[in-house]
Amino acid sequence: MNQLRRSKFGLLLVLASFISCSEYQKIVNSTDVVEKYRAAQDYYDQGDYKKAIRLFEIVKPSFSGKPQNERLIYFFATAYYQNRDYYLAAYQYENFIKSYPKSDRVEEASFYAAKSYYHQSPIYSLDQKDTFEALEKLQVFLNKYPQSSFADEANQLILELQTKIEQKDFEIAKQYYTIRDYKAAVKALDNFIAEYPGTKFREEALYQKFNAAYEIAINSFRAVMKPRLEELQLLHQTIFRYYPETLFSEDLNQKMEEVDKLLRTFASPTESK
């Protein structure tokens, strides 16, 4: 009995879907532009953005230059945004801003155009060209609308994008340590810390710099080992001054024991070199 009920329910769903598709196709084929416009708005309100987009696209030329066009283009852009087609959303929002620069919706459209670029930013490991473009668009928005109700969100999006760029640069710097090019690692990490002094990756960058400098120091010729070990002492102190509860404390302290042991050999009266 339950299986029969499920079969009937499934059949009803298929039938309802068929009727809905038939009704939609009838509207698409209709020559009544006003009916299509109203249907597009109804589909939009129901969250069926794909159908709304198609109908908005069909009727858009018919409303060019008419009062309804402002509203139509805005909802057309927003339908693309809600459908996660961010490339076309950005394009349509920017088209709206150019077409209706005095509209009450320009500020909102400007924000969502910029946010559409934010959504196109890839993961940190890929090329960040789109991320830089999104940062520029969001900053332009904030410069133009510093008191906007969207300002806090725009600043948060900028922070996320900036962090992504920092992470990419940090991972590149770390790669030198991975391939055991320790001198290049120290230089790259120094550059990273200087370029992003407030980065969330600063603690780990200092730790990775310590590791690279440690490998250089303990594998140095005797003639240059002492000053390199002393630099490690200073770096160790710097890390703990800024990050007294660093997650890397155990490894850092273990390595410092070896550094201190090597430094004591330079103070030993039996030192022959």
C-alpha cells in the first residue's frame, strides 16, 4: 500500500512538473509582452530565476526607453546574481548603473556588482587576477559610498580577499623552504613580513624564517656559524615577544637548545679553531 502511495505521489509530481513546463512554454511562445513581463516577475518572486531570466531577456527590448525598463534591468541583474551567474550579474548591474545613474537603486547595484566580482575570485592557489579586480571594485564602492549600509560587508569582503592574496604569497615563500633553498626562503619570508606587517600569517612566517635560518646556521662553516647562531637567538626572542603562547613553542625551544649548545662551544677554552 505504501509503495502504491509513493508511486501515485511520484506520478503527481511528474504531472505537476509537466503542467508547469507547459504553462511556462505557453508564456514563452505568447506574443503578449506584458504577460511575459508579469510572469517573469512571478517566477522571480518564486525563486525560479532561470525561467525569470529567460523571460526578462525576451521582453527587455520591448521595454527599452520605457519607465518599466529601469525596474526590469535591475531585477534582470539580480536574477543572474541569485542564480549564481556572477559574471553576467556584474555585467547587468554595471549596465543598470550606466543606464540609470540617478536611480535610487544605484548604490545597491554598485555593491552587488562589486560583490559579483568577489564571487568570481578563485581559491588562493590559483591565479589571483580576478581577486585583485574584485578588491578594486569593492574599494571603489567604499570610496563612493563610505556611509553605505553595505560598507561593513564590503570591508569584510575586502579582508577575505586580502587574506587570500596574503595566503598565496605566503605559500610561495614557504615553497623555498620545502625545496631546501634556505637562503631564498629567508629572503622571501622577510619580504612577505615587510609587505604584510598585519597579516594573520605573520607568526607562522617568523617560525618558517627561523627554521630556514636554523638550517643555514647549523650547516655553516665554523668561521660564519657564530653570528648566524646569534641571529637565531634574536629571532627566537622576537617570536616569543610577539607571540608568547605561540603554537610552535615546542619545536622552537628544542632547536634553541641545539643553538645554545653550539654557541657554548665558541666560549669553551678548549676551542681550537
